[in-house]
Amino acid sequence: MSTPKLLIAYDGSPNAQSAMQTVASLFPGATAVVLYARQPLEGFAAHLEGHPALEELRELDAAALDVSEQIAAEGAHRARSLGLIVEPLISSTMATASETIVNTAEDMDVDLIVLGSRGLRGFKATLLGSTSANVLHHATRPTLVIPSEAVASSRRDSRIFTDAK
């Protein structure tokens, strides 16, 4: 059996790190694209064209891109250290992270999308949205959402509390 081509959505968070560690143990030696999806700041300020503040925004965006490159490089290094064959990728578009993940999975013809779960529930999930839920609803590729141990533990505790009622 051949190993799958993975798309690992990575933002540097402990949840993304945990997901990467888990998927590396599930698919040792797999080929993976480690994707960091970012939205350029300049796109949020198109109405500032010609305004002096736009140049400051461009400088901030360039600094943010540098940080994005660092996060992607760290993710690729982490994946390689776990035995994966890795290609880092930064996407810088106005699309949401979930749209970028789904579109990149299609464009790169991956076998499996992998992402961590922040464990948002209730009002926070409604207010902030859930990248993993959006990817699950819109992806045409198999998708694996991996909770970190902290998220899983919190869910277990919540279930125990709910079951005790």
C-alpha cells in the first residue's frame, strides 16, 4: 500500500503541532504539503488607496509575511523531524483559511486533508467560526480533524460532567 499525499494545515498552534505529530505516526514517511494560510492586510484596506496610511499597512503586511514564512518553515522542519517528506507552502489570498485549505487540496490533488481542532464550542464557535468545521463541510477530499490532548481532555471532562446530570 502506498502512503497518501497529505495536506497539513498548519498555523503553529499547539493544536496544529499535535495534529502533525499524530498524522506522522499514522502515516510514517508520507509526502506532505504543510500549508500556512494567511490573508494579506492590504486587502482589508483597499479603500485607503492613495492614503499615506496604506504604505504603513504595506510595511506591516511585509512583516506579517516574514512571520508567515517563519511559521511555514517551522512547520516543515517539525514535519521532517517526524519523518514526513515535506513541502512548505504559504497561501496569501483574501480567501478564508478554510477556503484556502479546500482549494489547495483540490489544486494539489492530495489524498487527505489534516488539521487540528481548537475545540471551540457554543457561542465562541458561532462568533469566530470553525475552520475545521468549514473544511469538513466543503471539502471533496477525505479530511481528518485531530484534537490535541488538551482539547480531547476538555471534551472528555465536558462529557463526564454532562453524563453526570
